Amino acid sequence: MLKNNLYPFTAVVGQEEAKKALLIALVNRRAGGLLIGGAKGTAKSVLARSVQSLIGAQRMLTLPLNVTEDMLFGSIDLEAAVSLGEKRFSPGILARATDNILYIDEANLLRQELLTAALDANSAGINNVERDGISCSHEVRTTVIATMNPEEGTLPGHILDRFGMYADMQALQDISQRVEVIQRALAYSNNTLAFCEQYAEETAALAAKVQAARELLPQVEVSDAMLMLAAQLCSQAFCAGHRAEIYLLEAARAIAALSGRAYVLPKDVEEAAQFVLPHRMRKPPEQQPEEQEQQDDNQNEDENEQDNEDNPDDENNDEDNEDNQLPPPPR
């Protein structure tokens, strides 16, 4: 039976790219997690929460938008301090999310400094807490899955870059798909248990595939040729730093593991690039001032030469005008 009778992952109509990105994130935590963007009504939250049926014994912890620093990173255990007179560390959400899934709904509405600190702690693999006379450190190993509605404001580039992958969910335009969405939504609301049971077998098969890919992942190797391909793709996208290459290769490893292979192919890297590069692509660097000045000088010289070719010199023009002038009319 599906966990808490949540809407089944396999019952979501369309949105294949977002589904694939979620599977990659579930298989390989080192792929950097996933940010799903999309307008209201595209089932971002429904799809994100539905992965709970694919993660086995893992839990999905939700990060509330009103979270405080103490709630997120941990603080002093007040009960122990009052009753025992001892300073003890009370773990926060990050500690409880270790080896689990951390879900952030509407991440663009969360305080940016907290979101950045949480993502940095997960990337570094450690959370250092120093407050109220307590100094404590603990490991952080969680898969971050977040959603956002760009219409309510997007995230700055330095935060987007901390998410390994990005997937966009668009409103379905195909009439048959829209009809299917309505039919399934009505069936789910009318009899949730019966609806979930219809997809139980398909969901179990997909969960087994995710688990098998997780077990195969440590054996998946990346050749030097794939390293070169990843570097080339990131260079062409003008990505800053080297997070892009690392996330790209880790996502490609997950894709290979989902395909049952212990080696990465070029198609794996290219598919991973669809999720890793779009939100961190940059424009080509601007020309250097000296180069721009030289180019402007050359352009002015060319324009002057063109003017001289098109228009004779002033003296010739004057002579021609004098020769062609008619004598004054007689009086």
C-alpha cells in the first residue's frame, strides 16, 4: 500500500522530464538535489510528495516556510538544561533529514540566508552549531527536493547554482492528457484507497528499480572521455566554477544505474545536461575595453573610407559645380 495514500507517482500524467529528474535525485544524492519550477496548478507539489512511495524506509521531512535557525540547525535542549542543569544539543531538521529526503515547498519564499546555509551545509556534509554556549557538529547527508512558482519571484543565481538539477513543469496543452488528469483527480477524490491500489503494482516495480539503481551506483565508472565531454558542455554553457561538471557527472552516473549499466555513455551525459545546465548557463563574457575600442576605431576608419569612395573630394565637387553653373540672366 502507498504511504499515507498519497497520490501515486506513476499516476501523474505527463511531466516526463520532471519525473526523470526526481528519479535521478533519489538514486544519487551527490547529484545535488532538484528544484522544480512551474506555474500554479502544474502539480509540482503533488509530484514531489509522491516520491515517498519510492524511497522505502526513508522519510520525507518538510521544511516549513516559517522555520527558524534553531528549528533548522539545532539548539540547546531546554528540557535538559532546566531539569538536569546540563547543556545538551537538540538536533534540528537538518540532523533528522540525514539519510532521508528534505522537501522544501515554495523554496523561493523561504528566507534566502537560511536556504543558502542549509544547502551549503548539505554540500559540505557537515553542520556546525555554535550558540547558547554549545559547540556541536554533525554530518548532513540529505537529498533536497524543492519547488517554486517563478510567478511569485525567482531565486538569485548564486542560490540556483547550489541546486544540482532544475526541471520545469508546464501546463498540459494536449486535450486528451487534460481529460485524463481530470478523470484521475476525480477518481482519487472519490475513492482514494481504491485509486492508489490501481497503481500499487506499477509503483512497487518503479521503487524496486530505484533501489536496484542505488545498489549499482557505487560500481558505475566515468571514463576520461566522459569527463572531457562534461567539461566541454559546461564550458560551452559558460558555467561559473566547477559545480556544474560534478553535478553533471553524478547525474549521468544515476542515469546509467537506472539503465542497469556500470558505465556512463555520452547519451547519459547529454541527458543529464538537460537538468544540470539550464539554470546555471551564462551569457558569453563581454569584450575587453581595449578590444572594443580597437573595434570601434577600425569601424570608423572603414566608414570614412566608404564615404570617400561614395562621395568625390570637396575640390572636385566645387570645380564641377562652377563648370555646370549657368550664366546669370540678362537684365
